[in-house]
Amino acid sequence: MRGLPPRGHWWVLGGVLTVFLAALFLATSVLRGADGPAITRAHAPDALVPHFVSGGGPVVDTRNGTPVTLKVRPGTVALTFDDGPDPTWTPQILRLLAAKQIPATFFVVGRRVAEHPELVGAQTAAGHEVGQHTFTHTDLATAPIWQTRLELAAGRAVLAGATGKTTTLLRPPYSSMPDAISDRDWHAALRTGALGYLTVLSTHDGLDWEARTAEDIVRGAAPPDGRGAVILLHDGGGDRSRTVAALGQLIDTLTARGYRFTTLTEAVGLPPQTAPADTLDRWYGTALIGLLQAAVAVPPAVAGLLYAVALLTTARLLLLAAAAAAHRRRAGTLPHPPPRVSAVIPAHNEEATIASCVRALLDGGCPDIDVVVIDDGSTDGTAAAARTVTDPRVRVVTQPNQGKPAALNTGVALAAHDVILMVDADTEVAPGAVTRLAAALADPSVGAVAGNTKVANRKGLLPLWQHLEYVMSFGLERRLFDLAGASPTIPGAIGAFRRSALASCGGISSDTLAEDTDIAMALCRAGWRVVYRSDAHARTHVPTAIRELWHQRHRWAYGTLQSIWKHRHAVKETGTAGHLGRRTLPYLLLFQLALPLAAPLMDAAALYGLATGTTPVPALTWVVFSLAQLALAAYALRTDNESLRHLWLIPLQQILYRTALCLVTIHALVTAALGASPRWRNPSTPPAGARTQPATL
């Protein structure tokens, strides 16, 4: 592959993963973070708290530098509710207040406003008062000033987006009554006052977060006769069924005593503390709510996607295992007498391996074989190395560089027999493999047969991972495709064709970068069966460097995309073509394209869950999936008569190697989207000047 491939895949993947992890963080650490217990501090005020504050009213105003406290008018009650809005309890409380025509004041948590803005809108529409309770229910007494600013700014924004209004009312989380203010609480009140907020406390606490019965809540919340009160209750943060049950009793009890219910500001003689938000605040708040709601949707979507992927993958694993077992029971018969075969070897700069490739074919147990080596414009000694095999059955052909499809077509034109074996120059065919491949072509409906490719160079981590992939993925999938009646690929390393089948498709096409996939699909669409012989082995050399592997797999992935698109109309056809279109192509799209795109997100979600402890179920699913892959790998190795000693590499392969292949798939898709098609060969003239020469001369 020549030219510089686009680097858009890095930006796409990096951007997607960044946004994805940021959404997970927002959803799990901010939006879904656990509220602290709804407790109140009950210790005496510290030395720095002014006595008129600790002994004063429930509203503390420090906005002008001179602290002021405001008390509730006698005979007046302000019902206040913290920690909402909650989709279960807030509507019930609103209905009860509406039925009794009682106003109240709700101190809302910003992140809950972002999740349920319609509930806050319902509160203001009903005439209730709304104040801030910070954005994440953080303790302002211990928070640094920068966090306090962020909490209040975010809370202000979502209120503006939900209601179109802003407020100066603030009830600090974990606050209590004036006589329980500590030095840290006082410093927090001074800081929030400087930011323009009134600190709202309470005079009576219903303790509905710990009360056992509704009657306990009523006793704790009801003030002595005649005294004004700011009553603290909760409409969120836990099970508030007892609060709902107690609220009607409390209202009836205090009404019978002659109390008047009103909002907090009216109870202490203040003008309304809400104001219309400006346009910028409303737009910003609306956008923030949209962003946070999208983040809230990420964890359940991730969990659902992970479960769907796990279910599909489990089904795939079981299907592959069942297909392998069924395929093994198929009895293969060898033709008698041995077939006459022509082997075609396209070679470009394969000086190191071409001679061993040719010798393996000659020694493979098929005596009536002729070998045609096509030296496709090599710049090394490939042709000379091939001619060192002094056998009259071998011919060496040289031509200007035309690319692999043209080299194969040249070899087919020069082949002497009707069974055409195509072998890569870095491959050694095992004894008996040629005869077994030809045996499959004894069936007149078979147009081509794929062999079982093994990894020859198994030294090093990268080749070993590819060895496991060849056995576990390629080998099992080809058995499945064989049973489905439409194999989508004849591997370039080893595959046999019927000459008439090739002719019916116009030979090997250069339309795609994956000519082995393109020709297999074309044969299926022409009505030929493409089958698989697992007992026809060939050992091929695989890339040992990441860059080489990347280029190879990018070509495969991009070529597969091209082939699927080229043969997409097979879904409407019948016979073998229909099997390809309705069985094989969906499998390729789902498991070789869609799943690789989802895999990085799944891995990121699982690792995030393991690191933070926020998504244990998806993380557990990921672990179970890895164990299932390990079991399948063991079964595949056993089925293919391979050693199990490399099984310990499977977990690393699933984390590192699979992620790299996912990146390759993303690279191929981005390449296609950007219209920057990579090229397999250089443009040149047709192979009219090809020269042939027997290797014995």
C-alpha cells in the first residue's frame, strides 16, 4: 500500500472515547453520585459565629457585608422540601399541596433538576417558591471556594434552563438550625453571601429521613402554639412515603391551630427572591440540561449495548463451536487417480521464501502438478531464487508490476490444467493438501475450495496472537460459512479453483483490495458453491511488526467493505447467491464490522466500571465474555490439533490485539468516509509484455 493513509481514525476514535468517558463520568460521578445521608448537625455553635446569628432567625443575609438574620412572623409556617425533585415523591407532594391550596418552598438539587426539569417547572407554575440546594448536594462547609462557585453556577444555570428564572435562596446541604452553625458553616455563609445568596436554615425538622412513622414526623415538625416556623422536610433523596403520609396530617393539625401557610420569603417579610433569567442564561441552562440528560442516558445505554453484544457474542461462540463439531463429522474422500493440478504463485519481492514455497508444492504428494511462478515486477532476486528449483514442472514468468490480480490472471492463462491452485509466495503447502483441495472439486457444483491457513513463524508475541486468531477466528468461521453454503473468502495463501468457474466470473478482479474475498463472492453469485477443507493445511508467514500488520489488516478490512458493497445485491438473489446475501453478508457486517466498532466502547466502559466501582454488572459481563473466549480458543485449538500451551495469551490478545484490530476497522471506515482509497498497486501497463521461461533453462 502506497501513499499516506488519512489519520482521521485517530481523531474519530479519540474524540468518541473522550466524549464517551466524559459522559460516563458525568453520569456516574456527578449526576448519579450518591447523596450524603439527609442528616443535620446538632452541635453547639463555635466561637466565630456571632451570637445574634446562632440565636437569630432561619434566614441569614450576609450579602452586604453586615450579617442580618430574619425571623418568621408569628402564626406563620413555611413548608420547605429538600433534595428533590424526585419523579416518585415530588408529584405526590405537589398534588397534596394543590388539593389543600398550600404554597411551599422547594430547595432543589441541580443535578436532579437536569434530570427532571419538568418537575421544577410544575413547582413554579403552581406558585411554589424554588431555591438552590447546590448542584450535587455537596457540603459547602468543607468545599473549596472554586467548587462552591461551580456548584452554585451550575445550579443557577439548570434552574434558568428549566424555569426561565434565577433565585438568591440557598439552603446549604447538611444544614440545620441557627443554633447548630459551626465556624466552617459560618465561613461558607459568608462566601455564598458574597456570591449573592441568602442562607436559609430551618426552625423545625421533621426528621423524615429517620422517623419510623408519619406521627413521628408530625410531632417533630409541628411548632409550639403561636410561634412561626420554617419546617424542614424532604421530597427526594430516599423513600419519602412517610413524608407524604405525614404531610396531610401536619397541614390539618397546624390549620386547626390557626396557622397560615406561605412561602419562605413571605414568612420572613422579604420580597420575592426570584428574577427572570436573561436570554444567555436560559440558552446556556437549556444546553446544559440537554448535555446532562444525554450523559444520564449513557450508562443504561452502555449496559444495554454491552448485554446485547454479550448475547450476540455468546450466540456466535456457540454457533461456531456447533459448526466446528458438525464440520468434523463430514467425511472427506480423496479422488483416485490423483488429480492434475496447476499451481499459480504470484510473487513480488519474495526472494527469501519463493524457493521453499515451490519445493513444498512439488513434494506435496500430487505428482501431476505444474507450477507457474509470476514474478510481478520484483526489485530483488525473486525470479532467480525461483529458478533455483530445477524441475521441468516449474515455469517462471516475469512481468512489469501489475498487482496481484493481474499476476494471478497471467498465471491462470498459462496454467495447463483445469484445477487451478493459488498459493502465496510466503506459504508452504503441507503434504496431501493439494489432493484434498482437488477432492472437493470432484463435486461439479463446487467452483472453489479454501484451505486451512496456519501461521508458520510463531516466534514473538504478535505472531503468536495471529496464530491464535487464525485458529480461533478464521478456522471456525470458515467451517460455519461452509455449512451455510457460501464462504466469502478463498485465502490467498491456499485455495483451489475450477477453471470454468473462474472464467464465468471474468477471472480475478482488481475492483477491490481484497481480491480473494471479491472472487469468492463473485463465484457464489454466479451459482458456484465455495467450500472449505479444514484438512488441507498450509503454513504462511505473518507480519512480525505492528506497522506491517496494520497495513495488511487495513487492506483486508477496506477490501471487505468494498466487496460487501460490490455484491450487496446478493440479498435479493436466490440459490447460492441468496445464501451469500442473506447469511454470510449480514454475519460479516455484524461481527467483522459492527462489533469491532463497539469493542473499544465496551472495553472502556468495563475498565471504567472496574476502576470506579460504578458499573459492576457490565464489568462482570466483560469478564464472563473473556472467559467464554478462552473456552472457545481451547476448543478451536483442540479441533485443529494444535497445542494448548499458548492459551495464556488469550486475555492479553482480547485486550491489546483485539483493540488494535478494532482501530484498523475504524481506520478503514474513516478512509472510506473520507474518500481516500488506499491502493494495492501502482498504475502500469497491461501484462502484454510478460515473458515466460522454464525454470530448467
